[in-house]
Amino acid sequence: MLLASGRRLMTHTLRDARTRRPALLRRRAQGGARQLRAVTVRQRPASSAPRAPTASAIRPPPPRRVKVYTLNEDRQWDDRGTGHVSSGYVERLKGMSLLVRAESDGSLLLESKINPNTAYQKQQDTLIVWSEAENYDLALSFQEKAGCDEIWEKICQVQGKDPSVDITQDLVDESEEERFDDMSSPGLELPSCELSRLEEIAELVASSLPSPLRREKLALALENEGYIKKLLELFHVCEDLENIEGLHHLYEIIKGIFLLNRTALFEVMFSEECIMDVIGCLEYDPALSQPRKHREFLTKTAKFKEVIPISDPELKQKIHQTYRVQYIQDMVLPTPSVFEENMLSTLHSFIFFNKVEIVGMLQEDEKFLTDLFAQLTDEATDEEKRQELVNFLKEFCAFSQTLQPQNRDAFFKTLSNMGILPALEVILGMDDTQVRSAATDIFSYLVEYNPSMVREFVMQEAQQNDDDILLINLIIEHMICDTDPELGGAVQLMGLLRTLVDPENMLATANKTEKTEFLGFFYKHCMHVLTAPLLANTTEDKPSKDDFQTAQLLALVLELLTFCVEHHTYHIKNYIINKDILRRVLVLMASKHAFLALCALRFKRKIIGLKDEFYNRYIMKSFLFEPVVKAFLNNGSRYNLMNSAIIEMFEFIRVEDIKSLTAHVIENYWKALEDVDYVQTFKGLKLRFEQQRERQDNPKLDSMRSILRNHRYRRDARTLEDEEEMWFNTDEDDMEDGEAVVSPSDKAKNDDDIMDPISKFMERKKLKESEEKEVLLKTNLSGRQSPSFKLSLSSGTKTNLTSQSSAASLPGSPGSPGSPGSPGSPGSVPKSTSPTAAITTKGGLVGLVDYPDDDEDDDEDEDKEDTLPLSKKAKFDS
């Protein structure tokens, strides 16, 4: 079979042995295990093959079927295609070669000569990897081990190797080599730096790289003899003579010196007098037909601008050096191979510490920073100059991210003392979009670093300035007025506002609580700015503007308000109730954009999830379930996210037994929801409501339940008597332990008082059961009536919820796609299922969907809260 997806190729390929010593090849093979992760060959699917076929069930595939892979510049393996491999003599290459022809059209995928000195390596019995040239690595992934073994024998035959080996290149133990070198030569002698010996120098550098000891000796020799400057002198000679071969050797030498990973050598190479010549050497890559023009770009295209004159020459030189070294790392040096990737760590460190030095030197230059902020806030500064100043400050803050935590603390403290927040306030009030965008990035650095510092500033300025020019209100206005069609800037600003109002990162001290102070400030001075677009767009029964960008903006506002509902307490509650925010939000349920309607629903669901009676009374008083029910009915029988989210909200009310909302929903919306039977949520709510009403009519039943609980009355596994079952069907959620304790002396008297209402209750239940049977019988004979209805909310409200739709338009009607009798309905049940057996109980909860096999679990969970009255249980058991 082909290789299963996920099998790992645990090595990289090896370089040509003609230019690499054996130790180098071994180190590169070891390093490759981190890079090539999953090279797979997938079997073509068979239409009737089982998922796990036996050996006899399918015909074995051809033994030489392979996938060809090459390593790209990003050090990722690219699949070049699937084909069949063979070996044979190729006249053009004048030697035995590997040939892979595509299985689709027979085209040639690979033609590779088996070189006697190339190191091939076999991995995991089905993989062969090797390197044909610098930065050109190949891999063959075989379908079967037999095919891999056959090709491996051909390769070993050409190279005169034993096929039992896993690598065709003899390896010398590195420790023995180093020990021999250590004993034989205390130091490394470099060839004289002459034009005729450049090839010898390049070979010496390449051969020294695999061994740490030889690298160390080579670095010391280069450092002590001033060899790099001599090589750069030869570079000028080769350029003057147009000696391309010599320039190619110099490229290899300089690249090898980079890989020595030595700070002392970097100090020489990156000095003012040498760095441009080093870049010049790296222009002449032998793999390129034409040299690059890096020096031309750095001297003519890239321009250094001093937005504020820098008086310190050392600082200026350090900035130039850092830019050029960063350019070398990113643009000049070739993509390092797997074995080279860890050999440039010192170069990364060199750049890192240069940035740290630059930030430190600028931070200590008080005159520079004072001039910077003075010009930023000066109204006389022209727009182009201000943009350069802001871009500089943005890059300055970006550099600070490389600092250690203690240094970063000092950095932002310095900026705060210099007045960075007042300066940002001035910049954000300007009309230039690019300047505001850069200022927003700077503000994000400050918020992420220390949100308390920003909160303290905005609370202090509120005592002096009007609400319109407060920094945090400017941020909200920019979020609302973002002109980007995708609102990229608004999303960023919303994240910053969320960080600022998050109580989790607010401090609490002995004298004051930041949460109380800031949230009081925010709801008094800023919340009206945040909700302004919401209130302006919801003045009628549907959104006044419903374009995509407005919907996106309102969704962002609702996301932040939902966060506030979850994390803030009385502040957001008072604001929602006093400003009637929820009613305005639910207007968005009528939006044509489903994501916005769902955001509005999520906001209400978060409020209901708090189970706060202040919110519940507000919802009931304003009849705020009407937009939700209307959206549910308008959604019809479509089984989508809107349908599921609304049902989940009602299911939460039922499961959590929120009595006030249960009664409100059933009393006002039952006529609209009673025909929805593809889930049992609404019928379960009706049962809850009936149980509540029964308890209110028979208060002595609750006392009886308390007595039984306090006497630790427990059921055994036997079938319950009718009286016991009735007791356990009664809801206990409102009872507290210890509510009614009966002493043994009064027990007989209390039992007599209790049993009298129980007997009456049982009589009523039996009568009700017989009536329900008669109604069900009539319903089954005559069929369901067309559920046309008109639901009046109350005499005190002007809005009526009206449906003129036919039976087919409602999710519960028999002929509709969403009805239980149709195949496409969500949670549909077979037609033979009795309507009275629709409620499934599992752990005392009514499931969203009626699964027939749920009946088996009923007996296991009877000791939990039951929601079915006796009459329902009788029908269920039947």
C-alpha cells in the first residue's frame, strides 16, 4: 500500500560529497529531521474497496510507484507528482540514471544521474533522499519496500557500496577526527590571501564548517591575521578585473564566514569601512546568471531621514549599521538550509542587541524626545513632517518590543513622562488618515503594555476637558467612522476598548478600586458615544440602515456590549434598563444580515443567562420576547443557526426553571409556539408552567415535600406507588432544606392534614387524564387544524404578533419541511410515534430532539428531577 498520511520522513537530504566532508553530511542529515515532516504517497481510491481491506481483498499495486519531492526555498517539500521509477543508462548524462515517468501521461518527472560521489540515504524502508546541487534536494517516496530496495541496490551497485548500508557515504567519527586534529595541529594555517588561491581558501572554509573545533580554529585564524580585510581587498581587484570565477569563490568564502557564527568577525565585517564590501561579495551568487545590485539599492534608493536631528554620531552610525545588517539577513543571504539554520544565531543576536542599544540611547537623549513631542503637538508643524514624526515614534515603540521586561517598563515610563498620551490625543483629532492609523498602532502598544496607565490618564483629563475630546471617545469615534469596507481598523480599536474595560486587568488597592472608578467614568462619559450608532439605527421597527458596512459596525458594538453584560455588574444593568437598550438591540433581529440578527440574539441570551430578576422584569414589562418569536416564525422550517439559537434560549429557560420567564412566554406566546413539535422545548415549557400553577393552587403539597426531604425519605428500586410518584413529580427547586421540620409527636396529625389534599389532587389528575385521552383521540381522527392565529400580547401593548400563513408555512405543520412528518425536518420522528410520547427525559431534562432510543435511559435517572405529571407518564409507558 502507499504510505499512510502522516508518516514522517525523518531526515533531510545530504549535500554532494565532492564539496562536503563526511562529517558535514552526517550533521546535515541529523538536522533535517526537524524539517521534513510528512511526505506521503496516497493510494488511488477504489470505488468498492472497504476502509481496511485485507491483503487478499485488493490487488497489490506496482512495486516501483513513487512520489517525487523537491525542497523549496522555504525549506518545505513540494510534491512534483506520482509516477513509476526505473534505472538505466542515459546517453546524454553519460551514466546510469534514475528516471521517473508520470503515471498520468508518461511525461518525465525526474532524470537524475547516479553520481559515484553523491551521498544517498535510505529512510524508513521506503524513502531515498539525496542532494544534486547546492540548495537542490530530492526525495523519492516509494509505495512498497520492494521497489525501494531494488532502486537502492542499483544506486549501491553504481557507487560500489554494500546495499545493507543506509547511507552510501562512508562517515568518519567526528570525535575521532577532532581528536586527531587536536593532536596533530594546535592551530589552523590559512593560505596566503592571493587571487590564485581563492579556490583553496573556499575549500578550506567549506571543509571546516562541519566540525565545531575546526570552525573555532578557523575563526581565530581569520580574526588574528586580519584576513577579512585582505579578502575584501581581493574583492576590489576581482571586480576591477571582472574576474567572475574569483568573485564566485569570494561569495562562498564570505557566506562560510557568516556560518562561523562568531561575534568578533561580525564586528569587523559590519564596520563602517567593510560592510558595503561584504554586501558586494554577496552579490555574486554562483547560482545566479547576473549579480544582484544590493549596494545600488542601499546607496541610491534607500534614504535615511532624520525627523529630529540626531547629534550623537555613535547613535547615527548604530542606526545605519542595524539597517544594513537587517538587510543582509533578510535580503542578501540565501535561504539557509536545514543544517545551516542554527548557525546564524549570533547574527540574530547582533541585530537584537543593536536595537536595544538604539532604544536606550534615544531614551537617554532628553533633548531629542522633548523636541519630538513638541513638534508632534505643535499646530504649526506641517502634515508631511507630522506624518514622519508619527511613523518614527511608531517604529520606536516597535523596537521596544525587543527589550527585557524591566527595560520596557523604563521605556514606557519615559514616554509617559514626556507626554505621549496627550500627544496621541492631539494626533487622533487630526484629519490625516495615515497619521491617525500610525497613532492607533502606538496607542495599541501602550494599552497592551499598561492599560491602567491609559485608564488613569483618561479619568484625569475628564476633569478638565469635555466628553467630545476625551482620548477614549476619540478612539470610539474612529472605530465608528472607519472607512475601510472590511473595518480592519475598527476591529483593532474594538479590541483595545475591550482591554480597557476588562475588569480582569484592573487593579484594586486599599484606598481605591480601579474597577469602580473607571467603570463609573466610562458609563457616564463614554458609553453614550459607543451606543450612538445603535440608537440612531433602531428608531423604528426595523433598522433604518441595513447595508453591509453598517451591519458590521453594529455587530462590533454589540460584541463589546455583550462583553460588558458578562463582566460588568450594576453599571451595564442600569444603563440597559434606563436607556431601554435591549429593545433597541432586538430591532436588529429584523436585519437582512443573519450575522447581525444573531449578534442581537446573543446579546439577549447573555442577559437571560445571568438569571437576574431585574433583567427578567424588564424583559416581561416590555414584552421583549416578541421580536424573538417573530424571527423564529419568520425563519419557518429552515434548520439553520437562527433556529437552533432561539430554541437553545428557550431550552435554557426551561432547564434552569426561570419561573417568571416561563410564565411570561406561555401566557403570551403559547398560541404561536404550540405547533412546534420537532423539538419538545416548548411543550416542556408548558409543563413547567402547569406545574408552577398546580403548586400555587396546592401550597400544602410543597410542605409535604419538605417533610419528606427532611426525614430523608428515599425510594428503592421497586415500582413507585401513584402517591409517591406524584410527590417526586413536584418541582423542588424553590424549596430550601430545613424549611418545614415535623417533630415525631406531631407526625400523625400532619400526615392526616396532608393526605386529604393529596386524595383530591389525585382525583383531579385522573379526571384530567381521561379528558386528555378524549382530546387526543379526536385530534388523531380529525387531523391538526390549520394553525392560523392572532396573538394579542396584552391589553396594555399596541403591538400584535400576527401570522396569516398557512399550515405549510409553520415548522410544526404536517406538510411543511420542518414538520415531524416530513423527511427534512430538524429532529423529525417517525409517523407511527405517538404524539403523547414525544417528551424524552434524560437526567430530568427534556432533550432538544426526540430520539426514540432515549426511552431506555428513563429508569436510570428517575431519582433526579422529573418534569412529567402522572397523566403523561401513563401515556408514555403505554
